[in-house]
Amino acid sequence: MKKVALVFLLAVFVPSLVLAWLAVRTLRDQQFLLEKQQSLLYQGVADSAAKNVQDLLSDDERVFTEKVAALLQRTNPAALAKTFDDNLRGDWPLAQVGFAVTLTGDILSPSPYSRSDALTFCTDNSRFLANRESVEVYLNPKQIGNSLALNAPAQSQMPQQTELKDANSESSKRTAQLKGGNRAVYPQQSVGNYNNIQKFSQVEEQQQQNTFSKVAASEAEFRQLIGEANDGTLARFVDNKLNVLFWYRARRDSPLVFGAQIALPKLIEELRPMIEQVETALHEEICVALLDDTARPVAKSHSEFRGNWKHPFVATEIGEALPHWEVAVYLLDPAKLTRSAQSVRLTLGLLIALLVTAIAVGSWLIVMDLNRQLTLARQKTDFVSNVSHELKTPLTSIRMFSELLSEGRVEDVAKQRSYLAIIAAETARLTRLINNVLDFARLERGEKKYVFKECDIVAIAHETAETYRPHLEANGFQFDCDLPGSPIMINADRDAIAQVLVNLLSNAEKYSDPRKEISLQLARQSTPLPHVEARVLDRGLGVPANCGEKIFEKFFRAHDSLSSGIQGSGLGLTLARQIARAHGGEVIYEPRNGGGSCFILRLPLKTA
Ligand code: ADP
């Protein structure tokens, strides 16, 4: 048994657990992949929106240069420089201020006294444009390539650019932070924290250290910045307010540079439609927003959406033209991801529970079957020894008495008769036993044949009882036979029914100690259907509780030979029941009132 359990454990249980573990891993990986794909998809949306914004800014810059070139064709540069602010604004609404500056640093336009915007512009930029001050600026990449060598990277003035907190940070991170500073947003996707969206705030600090901006600021004077280029874009923060400037000069050696400070509200109006058009397929899933440098949404695809703007799902920086501005993507239903993760976990849990239950049930069934097989094997062994013993006992008697008689050692006629009776009884017992074993073997192989004929069960019972009576009475039994006066016809195999009755009577005899009273009763019954009932009653040991059904199982013996000393094969009742069932009837056991057993054989009546 232990060996079987070990084999089962090694062959079934352990591999099943390994398989379950592999299934869990695979599903978890699948979930991770799905989330990764989703984040890549949304990252693509953010990237393409950021690219569109960059393209629009490039277009605007091109429009600006064309407009200046056109103005220069109409008017001479010196005259245009004086009225450039008015001219440009009249022609191009995106310009908040138009400026013209000489390479020597004279600001020809706008006049600081003309209007408040011009005054603010001059206050903010006059020192820078006059090359008297180095400031921190963001240049577009093409310009960086062309421009003169710039000063060393400077510490940012941005409010969100905090001092490095972690003294142990890697040096590469430190360099990145010094050049570009932190981003204003902390995309969840950046730390691969797909499954723990709700725990975002807990990892915020870690993310702050991880989300460095790719946009780098450099410190330079205006002259240095324009270098050898003809046109360009530069952005700078003045008092934490973003100024975006386009500049243009007709020729490299031209002493005049024309420029424009872009009206950000108007630029945002231009950008708005671009942000508002989210792909229809994703419209139900995400909100796309354009965030300014303080992570405030200036345009968004879902006007009613309110989110934690600093914590988008994914985000892409626009670039140097709009430094620290980002296109951010928010999940409209962040819980959906968690829910789907939960449902995967639930499915997984259920699957594993199912698997474990199946393994447990399977194991239980196997153990039960094993037990049954073991019991059967034990019963078979018992059966062999029981049958051998049952064969030996009558054979010994037969041999002994026949030898006595044959040798003529018994002269008393009464004794001779009695010995002959014993020999007959023992022979009958042997025949019964051998018949039972043979019939059982035939039944097991499905070879048992019945010869059904119309017959009178009263006559069968009478004949069997009278054949058995001398034996019973000789052994001191009181045998009552209560049979109806008229025949009861059934359709049956006469010998098989007689065999059932003999088996029942023989059992009643075997298990009747010490009260030797046996009755055979036969009666017609009408409920539930008309049938005939033969009852064999005794006042013997009775069948132990809970064994009422088991005694009909093959080889089962409620009173085993060792403890009870009663010989038997455990086949008599099995055969009786199988024969009865083959006739459409049944054999059952009932404890008898007042002690003893009652075995009932029910058979259907012969129908017309
Ligand atoms: P056996 O050869 O052991 O008698 P049976 O199939 O005829 O085999 O009976 C099965 C078991 O049923 C017996 O071993 C015995 O324990 C129980 N049994 C059968 N008849 C009686 C009875 N009349 N009284 C008490 N127990 C009985």
C-alpha cells in the first residue's frame, strides 16, 4: 500500500503540481505580455501625438520665415526692423511680439512703450538679445548641431526640478538629471508597474528618481545661439513662464535678426484639434492630454475627464520647442486593468482549485479501488482456503464411513443406515458446494444459461423442503413448512430456483446456533405488483448490523471461519441474488423479530 502511495505521489501528484505551477507561470507571463502590449500601444499614441505637435511647430516656424522673407521683399530691412512688431502681428496672429535685433545687440523693435506685451518682452529679453546675459535655453536638435560650442550645462531654474535627494544615485542618472532635470509627470509604465496601478503613490519617490527628462537645457548668449544658422527656435523659462521664440535672418552675414515670441494661447488653440482626435477604437479606453511644464492639461481629448495629471499611464515629451510639455495618455478606467488581472488570477485560482480537487478526487477513487482490490484479493485467498476446507470435511466423513461399511466392521443395521445417511448428506453438501462454485464461475464468465419454463413454485418449494427435511431433523432442527394449498405458477428455471432455496435453507442451518428452528413460508403477494414471496426464517445468529447488503457481495462473509468456526465460501447468497435477478426477482435480508434472520426470495408471477 505504501509503495502504491509512493508511486502515485511520484507519477501523478508531483507532476500535476509541477504542471499547475507551470500553468500559473505561463498565464502570469501572458498577462504581463498583454499589459506590455497595451502600454506599447498607448505609448505609440502618445509618441505620434507628440510628433504631430513637433511637426506643427516646425510648420509654424516655416510659416514665420516665409512671412519675414516676404516682408523683406516688400520693404528694405532697416525700415522693416523699425515697424516689424506691428507688421508681423498684423500678418500673423500667432506672433505675440515681433522683434528685430542687430548682431551688436540693439533692439530695433518692439518699442517698450508701445504696449504692455512689448514692455514685458523687452524687460524679459533685452539683456539676453543684446548679448549681455547668458541664459538657460532649450534649442531644437538641428540648431544644436549648427550652433557654436555652448557653455557648460547649467542647473535648471524650473520649479519642478528638485535637488538630487539620493546621494547614492548612479552617476549616469546624476548627469542626466543635471542636463535635463526631472519630468513633471511620472508615467506608471516607466517602472513597469503594470499590476500595481493603485499603489502608485507608494513608488512615487522611486519614480521621481527614475523619470528624467530627455530635453536638455544649455546656457548661452543670443549671439552664440544663432551661430551660423539662418533660422531657428529657442525656448526659455522666464520667471517660470515659457517663452517660445522663432528667429530668422535673410543671410548669414545679415546684421539684422528678426524674431517672434509665440502667443502660447493661440498655439494651444492650434494644437487642440490634434489632441482631441483620439483614434475611435481607443476613444472608450484612453484620454489623451497635452500637459504644460507644470503638468497642467492645456488640451485633452475627453473634456469631462479629470485625472491625476502627474500620473499618466504613458507620456512622451514634446521636445526642446516646448520643453517639459508632454503628451500624456490616461486610462479612462484604470481599474479595468486591475480587474482583468484579478479575473485572470481568479480563473487561475479556480483552475488550480479544480485541478487539486480533481487530483484529490482521483486519488480518493484510486485509494478506494485499491482498497476494494485488496479486500477482494484477501477474500479470494480466504475463499480458496474456505472451499478447500469445505471440500475436505465432507470428504473425510464420506471416506471414513464408507471404509467402515466396506470393511464390514459395522454390523448394526441401524448404524449402517445412519452412516449411509451421513454419507448421503455429506455428498449432497459436496454437490451443493461444487455446484455453487461452478455456477459462480459460469456467472462470472457470463456463461450461465437458464432454462425458463412455466412451473409451480409451491411444488418446487415442497420438493426442496422434503428433500432437506430428513437432514435437518436428523440434526435436531425443528423445520416448519408453510406452503399454500394451490399451485402458484411462475416462469422459471426450476433447478436454479431450487438451488436458491437450498442455499437459503443451508445457511439457516449453518448459522442457527443454539436455537434450531427453521421455517419456510411461501405466499402470494399483491403489492406493489403481484408476486410470490418465499421466506426462510431462523432463530440463529442473525447478520451483524451494516452487513445486510454486504453479505450479497461475492466472497463476503460476515461470520468468518476463524472466529465463528462456521465453514463457507461466501458465494451462496451472491448466487441466490443473481439467480433471483435473472428471473426478474430479488433476494433480500431482514432481521427477524425476536432474533434470527429472515431471507426473502421474491419472484414475479407468470403473466398471461
Ligand atoms: P457462506 O458460504 O459464508 O455461508 P453465503 O454467501 O451463503 O456464504 O453467506 C454470506 C454470509 O452471510 C455468511 O458468511 C454469513 O455471515 C451471512 N449469513 C448468510 N445466511 C445467514 C443466516 N441465515 N444467518 C446469519 N448470517 C447469515
